[in-house]
Amino acid sequence: MDKIQSKYEHRAKMVQIGIQAVEHALRFLSQDNLTRKLIEQRLVALRSGDTKKLIATIRPETEYTQESCLRRASEELLKLSVSEKWLSGSAITSRIFTPCWDSLHFTSSEEMDREMDWQYKNLSPLIEKAFEHVRNSEKVSAA
């Protein structure tokens, strides 16, 4: 596998991890919440790879609410999905995970802590596996 193909596969895996984070945090928004519906549309586009037109609709957040935190996470995920750079674990953590658990601050600090723990236990290992896959692919390519 060449480096470019490896980068795109890695990005796809990291985006899937980000999708899981956003979906998990969405559970605190009601089914009829307009922000939830918007984010769910973005997640559908992320899964299908049809994100370019949505990126043009992103506007800076001017408020700090549970909904704005989740919108920001989904917006950042859209941007990362088309990035030509290698995606780092810290980019996913700071731009996706943090706004997701930060959104739960509006529910309770206990829920925020539970979300952080859930991400650490369930998503951080996936990030490690994604990087392990890249390292193994590079070793195979070098051999």
C-alpha cells in the first residue's frame, strides 16, 4: 500500500471514530431537536463521503450551549474528513472529543466525566489501532 492510500484509509478510520464520538454525545438531545437533526444529516454525509457541499454551510459558532458544542464537533469532523493532512489523535481529541464531552457539561459534571471515560475506554483504543495499522503498513511497504 502506498503512502497516499494509507493516508486516506487512516483518515477514513479516524473520521469513523469521530462519528462514534458525536453519535454517543447526541443521546442527550431529544429526537425532535433541530440541532440533532442537522448533525444526523452531517453524519449521513460523512458516512457516504458527500461532505464538500456541507462544508460551505459552516458558520462560526457565536454561542456556548450544549447544541453549539455538538455542532462544532460535527463541523470539525466535516473539515477533517476532507483534510489532505495526516490526522493525529490529538486533532480528533481536541476538535471532536472535547466538544462532545464539553456539551455534557450542560447536563451535569458527572455526565461529562462519564463521557470522557467512555471515550477513553472505547475510542482511544481505536485511535491506537488506526496508528498501529499505519505503522504495520509502512513496515510491509518498506520490506
